Amino acid sequence: MSQPNMVIGMHLGNGYGSQPGAWRMPWVDPRNYASFDAKVRHAQAAERGKLHFVFLPDGPGHVGDIENEAPHFNLDVMLTLAAVARGTGRIGLVATGSTTFNEPYNLARQFKALDIMSHGRAGWNAVTSSGEDVAANYGRRLPSSPERYGRAHEAIQLVQALWGSWGQDAWVHDQASGQFAKGKRIAPVNLGGKFVASRGPLYIPPSEQGQPVIFHAGGSPNALELAGRFASVVIGVAFTIDDARAQRAAFRDAAARAGRHPDEIKFVAGLMTTIAGDRRSALDRRIALTERTFPDRLAYLQQMLGVRLDPARLDQPLSPDQLAAARPSPRDPRSAHALNIAREGWSLRDILAHGVIDYHPVIVGPAVEAADHMQEWFESGAVDGFWVSPDIYDDGIDAFVDGVIPILQERGLFHEDYAGSTLRDHLGVPAQYGVDHRLR
Amino acid sequence: MSQPNMVIGMHLGNGYGSQPGAWRMPWVDPRNYASFDAKVRHAQAAERGKLHFVFLPDGPGHVGDIENEAPHFNLDVMLTLAAVARGTGRIGLVATGSTTFNEPYNLARQFKALDIMSHGRAGWNAVTSSGEDVAANYGRRLPSSPERYGRAHEAIQLVQALWGSWGQDAWVHDQASGQFAKGKRIAPVNLGGKFVASRGPLYIPPSEQGQPVIFHAGGSPNALELAGRFASVVIGVAFTIDDARAQRAAFRDAAARAGRHPDEIKFVAGLMTTIAGDRRSALDRRIALTERTFPDRLAYLQQMLGVRLDPARLDQPLSPDQLAAARPSPRDPRSAHALNIAREGWSLRDILAHGVIDYHPVIVGPAVEAADHMQEWFESGAVDGFWVSPDIYDDGIDAFVDGVIPILQERGLFHEDYAGSTLRDHLGVPAQYGVDHRLR
């Protein structure tokens, strides 16, 4: 029997959790947004569960409905990961870094320094960023998609080249001979393209894993091509097994087109969790967390099901007539699941509490339901794993780690311990140093 | 009697020390360049001495004589300070951030996040950077000095405005009412100039000190003007009391011209130390550290003194004829001091070991000599304090903290403890939030 190889990462956002109401729960410290102690504690909880990595997405700079909700992201993903690197020993550390709004040389030095600091646990989620509000923070309009992806292709190659600008054996620091490094094994990169350029070399020696692992998030044709060339892990979004399977196949094809083995790219899908001892307790927890959104979401649920729903009757299930008339909207991939939940006879409030309208599939129930979902998707070839967004970090990570992980381990789906000490070890990502592809 | 108010910062560079030979000393771990543990330990030693701040200069990207010497800077100054923030509780955390090679929005978010993380201990040494080799890392030529300073003036104002884009009372995180922040007290900055622009707002609330303290390093007329407007502390270089006094007066005048009180800008001069029980031991330590450089430096010493010196006779002092013929070079402000040392009868080797050719005045001797130097400069009105570069961090910081600091405290020159908890508290820098000046 081969080693269990489901990949699991933990999403760490603003310090509260993936649900907008998380910061208001009485057992949550409302200052977690600014607390690096909290963020380190959350990562330690994920590491206790032997999760492959924590993943910190970044805007950069979207503020949102600040009157009622916390911003979604960390104060600074790199400084947060620096704190996490100091407070953990094994778990991978992955952050989003925009290729559009950063200089490649600055990305190269900061991710490589994190890689050194964490003894080979860093990953870079290289994305192009979107949003005119984000671009405006940099005093500009958002470049077109071809421009952004054109720059991203160049930037990633430049960063990888800078990472590899010291030969792997270059740093000798031999006190006796006085040779600090082999100067001949440290070379400028002298790369320039249409969008970015750098001379180098970088001044940072190899880490325990050589250099960081590349991640990518995005589903457009441009994203497919970029991920196919460079990414070892794709941070994905899919609401059904069929959709996930198709996306995974597309990324594997893209890797093959780029001359790589399809197994070199792993597709992990988002999963949101509200874990409690039983379904009712989990639903009540999620009602407390999300009730404020129910008026808006009920209006949207109407569109998903194609029937009128009465906001004054949240306690009632859909009537037999409503159920008979309901048709899942072809415009929202979550609609069929929402109708299935409605058919089980739950009240409108409980249908919404099942998380039928959220950014990812949602498990609201006991740990075994999450494990079942993950097993089914994994064994269907729909995913290589998951990135998990708990509702509330302060206790939702523990609920996942203490409830779901042991079931997955018992079923032989998830490793009992880390395979090694670096993120490449954890993920089985091949060794790489310098640019992995011909420049093009 | 007023509070003693000499300001002292500790220079933390590459993990070894300010002398190129530091990494080779048998009691130094030659892997310190890549060791964040070492850097945290060094900062903790400085904090034990109640020093106001650690200062981490940055290139960014100069590699140097890598065959024989370590690069001068940290792998990444922000990630290093993040580690130091997690490992210390009081000492200020100051790093160089280039206004030329960073986006203002990225500078704003990262320094403000450090300020939050350290509970109000961050300082930004805002400099324009120089060197074609550095610019080449960013794929460009170095902009002209007027362009670089033009951008710096705008960038600092933009960063300060972004720092203050949340009202000081804006972050309420009131779980009962559900108000996360006062939306009306969070406003975009909408600033744009000739070189940089940003809409904002930043998404980060105030820190315990409101926002970071601005430092500047540089001595040109452009630097004077920039520091006069924005800097609370100037990281200076001066070889004589007269020169330091003139520089300090010029910075105070520049502050006054910018409409500030002259006391709002503090001039701290560099000081390098090799502290040992007696002068002979200190000289021997420095010989071990720097002997490799002596052939080059002897050739340079000839020019400083205007006499021929024989590299085969390093054990000999200057002859009476040589001493009579020697004239301090007017082109090097260190020459008069070098001649004074020569007149004391030291051998050529020991003259060089006194550090007569280095980046700052050098103390090679017992702790009391450093204290005397600092007292004399301070009481002459030449400086508001010092930034100290020990020869070797692993034991040179301890030698300074355990030897020099108690003498300064006994003499009433240096505080017995931190005045408060933030860098502004330590330095007596006035409260500030948002932009401190009219935009111009």
C-alpha cells in the first residue's frame, strides 16, 4: 500500500476566522486582528494536526465593510509568517505575493529570507492581483490581464533565477581558509524581459529546501498556463466533484503542455468548516456567526432555487409546492446542493446555516461529515487535497485537528507525521534550484 | 537635574559584526549570517543594556567581496525585525527602507505592521539608496539625485498619510454592538504627486505609538532638507567633534526651517568599538580581526600621513624623521587622529589596529575609553547620542552593555531604564499621527 498523500493546508486570514461574525463571538478576543500571538497560536494548532502548510492570502489592500466586518487579510503576510516561522517547527508557510505590485527583486529577497528563517518551509503564492481599488493604492489603474500575466511569467522566472544565483555549494563559510563563499559559484542573473529585469545576484544562500515552492491561485486560461509552467500547488475553488475533477485535469494537462509530469502539480480545493458534536449544534453555531447576513442571503437563495421565499418565515421549511416548483439555477454551481438541503426539510434559517451560499463547499456538522466529504472528493480524483477555512480560528482549527484529522489518518488518507523537515518534503515536490524552465 | 538623555542605538548588520574578519573568529558561529536565532540574541543583549534601538541598514542588494567577506546587511531587514520583535519587549526596531526601490503603499503596510507587532517600537530609516549595482537589481539605472529626493519627499508624506488613514479612535471592535470600526473615521488619502500616488486607506489601525518614527541617514544638502522636514533621528557619520557639531547644527537649522523645534531632530553619530580589559588586549583582538586588510591600509596610511611606510616593518613605530615629516592629509578627516596615535609611539601594526582607518571613530581599549569619548562628544554639543557598531556581535555587544553602559549611567549620562514602552517614549519624540506637515 502506498503512503497516504492527501494534502491539507490551513487558511489563516485576519485572526478571527472565515466567517464575518467570528470576531464578535464572546470567546474570541476581538483584538486578534492585531495580535501576532493569536496568529502564531493558530499556526501551532494546525501544526499539531500535521497539516502541510498554512496559507495566508493577501489583497493587497482591500478594506471592505469595515463598519461591521474585519478586513479579510493579515496586517502583513510576510511579517506574520516570520512570527509563525519563529513559533513553529515543521508546517509549511505560504503567502500570496503580487507579481503586479511588487518588484521581483523584493519578492525574491523576502521569500528567500523567509525560507532561510523557517529552515526550508516557505511557499510563494504568485498571483497577478486584481481590483481597481487595489491598483489605486499604488496610484495606478489595473493593467490589462495580458499585461499582468505577461509580467507574472517574467517575474516568476526572474525570482527563481535570483533564488538560484548562488550555487548550491557556494556558501562554504570556512573559518580556517577564510573563504566565505565561492565567488565563482555566485553569478548575476542578467535577465530582462518586456516588463521586468534584474541583474542580481541575490545575496542569500540556499535554504534547506533550496528555494521556496511556487503556488498559484486562479482559474482563467491565463492562470492555467502560468500554473502549468510554474506551480507545484494550485489553490483552487470548486463546488462540485465534477467541477473539481475537470479543473484538476486541466491543470494537469497544462503542466504536461509545459513539459512537466502531471503529478508535479497538485490541485487543492477550498473547504469551509463548522465542526461540532452534532449537526444541530453546528447549525446553531453557524447561525450565531452568520445570522446578520441572512436577509441578503435569503434574497439570493430565491434566485438560486427560483421560488419566492418569505423573510418573515425563517423558521419554516419550504412548502411542498415550493419544493415542487424549485429549479436549481444554472448560473450558480451551489444551487443543486442548496435544493438538496431544502428537500431534507430544514427551515429557511437552517438551510442558510448549512452554508449553501459561501465561497467554498461548507461542512456544518460533526467531524465525520468533513472526513466523508474529503474522502469522497479525494478518491474521486477530484482533488489532491484541500485548503481548509475554519469558521473561527480560535477553536475551529482545534475542532478540525482533533476531530477530522484522526478519522482521515485512521482511514489511511492522511499522513501520521511529516515526511521530512521542508515544505518540499511534505508535498513531495521535486528538488529545484534556480530556474526550472527555459526562459521564454 | 534633568533626566540623562544620551541616545544610544546598536547597529546590527550581517550577524557577525562590523569587522570583516568577525565571521572567522573561532568563538563565532560562521553560520550567523543565516541565523535568526543569533540576531534575536544580539538584540536581546542590546535590550539588556536599555539601548534605545537596534538599527538595521540595508543595501538593498550589494554583494561585495563575497569570496572573503560576508555581505554587510541582513537577509531581510523586515523579517529580521519581526523575529526581534517577537524576542524582545522594549527596544526600538529601526530598519532602512528605500524610497526609490519600494512602493510607498508597501512600505506603509510593512512598517505599520511591524509597529503593531512590536507594540509601538518601529522606526523607518527612509533613504533614497544609491549605487548603480543596486539599481541594476531592479532592472534600471539609478535616477538622478533630484529625482530620488523628489520621490522621497512624496513617498514619506504618502506613507505618513496612509499610517494615519484610520482615526486614532477608529478601531472599536465592540462585540456587543457589532461595530468593528468607525467607517467615518477611516478615510482614503487620495494623494498624488509627480512621482508616487496612493488612494488608500491603509487597513491597519494605530499602534501604541500611533505610527513609526522617521529616521534618515545622509549628509548632502538634499538629505538635510529631507531630514529637516521629516526625521526625528539622523543616523550620522562624523570623525571629529567639530565636524559632528557642525552637522548637528545644520540638521537643527534644517528642522527649524521646516517649521519644527530644533530639539525635534536628534543627531546620532557612528562609533565602532573593540572593548577589552586593557588597550593591549583590545589591540590584539583587533589585529586578529583585521590583519588581512593591513597591507592595503598601510598604503592608505602613507597617504594620510604623507610619508613612506615600509610594509616589511609592521613591528616598528614611525621613526623620528618620519614623525617630523608627517602631515595630516586635509582630504581625510581621520588623518589628524592617525598622526596622534603614531606620535604615541605605537608600531605600524598597532596604529592600524587602533582603527584609524574605518567607517567611524573607533575605540580600541577598555570600556572607560568608550565612555570618555561618548561623554566628551555629548557634552560638547556635538551629538545627541551614538549608534554603536561593535566589532563582533556575539561578544562585542555584551562588552559594551556590561562595560560602557554602567559607566555612562554612573555619570548620569544614560538612563537607568526605558522611559516608557514605545520608541517615541524612549526618544522623547512627540506624538504624531497622520501627516505631520502640510503636503508640499
